Amino acid sequence: MSFDLSSLNPAQAEAVNALDGPVLILAGAGTGKTRTVTCRISHMVDRGIPADQILAVTFTNKAASEMSERVGQMVNKAAGKEITVCTFHSLCVRILRTGIDRLGYKQNFTIYTGNDQTGLIKQIIIRKGGAQEKIEPGLVISLISKAKNAGIPFSEMDDPFVAEVAQAYANELRAQNAVDFDDLLLLAEQLLREFPDVRDICRKRWTRVTVDEFQDTNSLQMRLLQQLVGEPYHVCVVGDDDQSIYGWRGAEVANILQFEKFFPNPKIIRLEYNYRSSDSIIHTANSLIVHNVGRREKQLRSVKPGGEDIRIISMPGDAEEAEFIAHEITDLHRVEKIPLEDIAILFRTNSQCRHLEQGLREEEIPYRMIGAQSFYDKREVRDILAYLQVLANPSADIPLLRIMNSPPRGIGQAAAIILTDNSRLRGGSVWESMGVPPEDLSTRAKNSILEFTTLIMKYRERMTSGAENMGDVLLELMEETGYIEWVKRNSKNEKEMDMRRNSIDDVVQQLKDASKKGKTLQKFLDQSALARDREDDNDIEKQKGVTLITLHASKGLEYPIVYLVGLEEGILPHKRSIEEGTTDEERRLLYVGITRAQDRCTLTWCSVRMKWGQEHAGEASKFLMELDDKYVEHMDYDDIMGEEASEEDLANFFADMRGDS
């Protein structure tokens, strides 16, 4: 055996040994869920279950990578390579690459991600005469996604114009042999449901299925899982209904609450020993979450007795809230020598950030913000990936339109419109229109199009022949088109120029590495598309300073010291949740926030908060009234600031000024 069962607590050991039939592991916050899951997968291999029949599904690339790495350290090298650990979307790509032709698509389908979708939706809105409607493409994409995942026909969408755009968007994707992230799930589920032979192949391929963070699954993912797992239902799901906080994204807490409806007579195992937080924090968090009705019964127990009381501090305003926290963090760092990385400030909405950032800057405290620009959202990266998409599939209109004049080569916007209109009239792709340029194009544009298409075909042949390293071919293409020099000329300064060139080099190197591993261009593009997972864009471990993070983004993380700000009616619980009657999810959100803290937790609320340049009166969140007072200390900003410093505080202050250790 590659691990010691005696190192697990009884519930963890029971979960590791429960290898057959449906299993539901209710893993409370900080209860060693990942260790339990990885040990269980390793135990399958020890018990003779073929490694290539084991599948573990997670929600983010980062989680999949971490789980794969940990399992790989526990089993032999060969088994580690054979076990499939991937995201839902990555799993669906694997399924569709072998059978999407059954649904009328070609095998070399293109995956459209955020920017591809936005470009296409913008085109359709303009085409449908909606430019004056001032409708945001991002909103339309969100509404389309919700409809797809909920199984609502576009014709039944509330807004007729959005419904029309949605249908046109679906038609365009189909015409371009393209799918988006939602389609990956929809089509994979459809393929398994409608074609028993494909379903049987997948069920024989993966006989043991594990799903992590099960409370975050939506109804479509549940249906997909049901198609993937047949009798005798060797499926294990792991999650915590108390941490189901993504309802706004379509997550169905009912999946975990009513698991028995989907897979009969499951073995239910509760992980209740929390190894992260002090008893005072766990006791207080428990006293909050019991107010949610219909939850799975479980009682978190801390293995760390005692602990400091949780502070609830009433603040006069958000400026004072930020100033107080910044001053206190300075003291914690300078006097108590607590690393800044051990401290996090959690907030409900992005609008709360401005004062917090200002307070930290005034104290010269470095901080790391969650939500920096993604690598895959950088313009030069999007351009290069668009070039590669066209080399793989010239009929993909959006990437083609993106690069046909980047850098400028005489195929401007007017030519692009003529080509697009012509392709629509002919019922073909823009690439096909470029093959026989419309008569109303200028001679210069026609010559430029001929040069461009010749260039693309030359590099397409080289890129797909397998005779050369694809990264080297890409670099040659970028140099021959003058793209790299164009990027340099359009950079504001040397620093930006270096950053953009580094991004180009990163893509080239990634493609070189993929080529050395024998991956095809399409495989590389699939992985690049799947890598654009918004939750993977925030690699905070590579940054330094205090963490400023939303409550939603904080799930799965932990910090010795946590400040949870803005505990006011209308903020937490959010105004929208109060109106819609979904405050249970807001309560879970606060529960998640409190259980991020290991040693100290401070909750604050403001009597007055600035919104849109005006003062608005604040009322303490009703959730604060639900907390058991056993380990809670109620404090007031004015009283704290009015207290005279103790002799010990003064001694520490002057010692710090002198630089004494």
C-alpha cells in the first residue's frame, strides 16, 4: 500500500475503503477532503482496479493538476499516467473528439472561448440592427449560457431580441463547425444519451468515476454524469452543501441534497473533523449555518481547542473601516512579525475594494488582488492563438477576421465587411469567399487577399505535416508577417514592449513543448481553450502581500488571519438575494468566509457607506444576530480608537521605531 491508513481518522479511512457502489462523501470545510480523495484513488490501484479505468473530474485546471500530481506521488509511475484526472470540459472534449460526427459536426471542430464569442455576438447584434439597443455582448453570452444549461429553448427566452441573437449565434457556430464551452457539455451529454454504443464505450473506458466539489455541479453536469455511470454505479461524489455558493452560475445544491434520487442507496460518509480552524471559529461558523433549512446534517469539530474570540466591529464608515484594517495589519506585521501573506481581506462585491486598496497603499502595504488580467486575454496572445486556429481550421470566421489585417496588409474593415456579406449570401465561410474574392473589392484588396491566403496555406501545410517543430514554424510565421515588429511599434514604452514580446515567446515555447510531446496543433488549441478557465487565472501564490479577495474566490483557500468586511444588509446578504429569496446561499457564503480563518477572524460593518458619491446608511447584517456569542466579542470603532495605548503597546511601538528585535 502506498499510504498508511493509520494516518487517517476513522471517517477518512472509511471513505478510502468504500470503493464500490455509489458513495457520497460529505466533506466539511478543512476536513482533509483532498487527501481523502487522493488516498481513495490510490487505494483503487492497490486493490487491482486498472488505472486506465479510473476517472476523477474536477472544476478547474489547477485542481485537476494538483490532484493528478498528488495521486502520481502515491502510485507507480505507469499507473499515474494512466489515471484520467480532468475538468468537466476537458472530459467532454475527449468524448466529442471520437464521436461528434454522429451529431453532424466534423471531427476537427473549433472551441470558441470568451473573446471569440464576444466577437461573434457583436457581429450578430450589428447585423440584426441592434447597435442602437446598446446591449452588452457579455450579457447576451451570459443569458445564452444560462438558457443552454437550464435546457430552455432560445424561443422561450424572455427578451425576443436576445432570443433572435442567440439562435443566430447557434447557427453561426454550427456553420463554422465550432462549439463553445456550454456546447461541450450539451453535445457530450446528447451523444452519450442518443448513441448507446458510444455510451457503452465510455462506461467500459471509465468504470470508476469520482467527482470533486460536487455541490458546484449544475443539472446538465448531473445528466452527463448519469449517462457516464451505469450499474452498478461505481461513482463517488465529494462535496459540502454548506459550501454551495455558485447558484448564480447555475450550480444546483439539489444535486448533493438529493443524491439518492440519481444514484440509489448510496453509502454516505461524513468528514467532520476540521484541521484548519480553531474551536472558536468552527463553533461560531456552525452556529450560523444551522439556520439554513434542508441541509445535510453534519457537525464540524475542530481539532484545535480554544482560540481567540471572533471580533465584530461596528465602523462609522467604509473609509474608517479600511483605515482601521490597514493600521492593524501594519502592527501585526511590524510588531508581531506576521507575514503579510498570512493575512486576507474578504469582501462580497468588487465595489468595496476602492477604500481597502487606498488604505493599504497609504500604509505602504503590498497586496495581491484576485482578478488580474489573464494571460489568455492579452491582445497579442489572442492574436497568435487566432493565427493558429486559422491554420488548423481556415473556415473558423472569428479568428480569421481577427488576423486578416493584423498586422495591416491591405485587407481593411471595408474589405472584411464585403467578404463577410458575400460569405453569408453564398452560405459558406469567409475563407471560401477569399478563395473567389467578390468583384466589388479593389484590386489592391484582391492582391492582398491572394498573398494572405497563399501564406496561410503554406504555413498550414508545414504546421500539420509533422515534419517540423510547430513552435519554430509559428515563430517563422510571426516574423514573415511582420507581426512581432508591429507589436513593438505599437507598444507605449519599452516595458510594455518587453511584456508583449515575452507573451509571444511564451506561446511559441508552449507550442514547441507540445510539438516535442507529439501533440497535434488541434490538441494544443483544445488545451489552450480549456486553460482559459477564469478561476485558474489568479495564481496568487506567485505574488506577495496581503490578499484582497472576493468571498466567492476565497473558497478552498485558508489564512491565519481573516478580515471579513461589509457585513451589512444589502451587501451580505446581497440586496438581490433578499429580493429573490435566496439568502440561504448568502449565509453559506459567509460560512465559507469565516471558515477560511485559521486563528483570527474579524467581521466589520459600517453605519455609513459611500455609493456612487453619496452616503448611504448601513444596517448590520441579520447574519450577525445569528452568531452564537460564546466566542464572539462585539466592539465599536470609536471605543477602540478612544482607548489609551497600554504600556506594553507603547514599549512595542518605540522598540519597533528603534529597530530592536
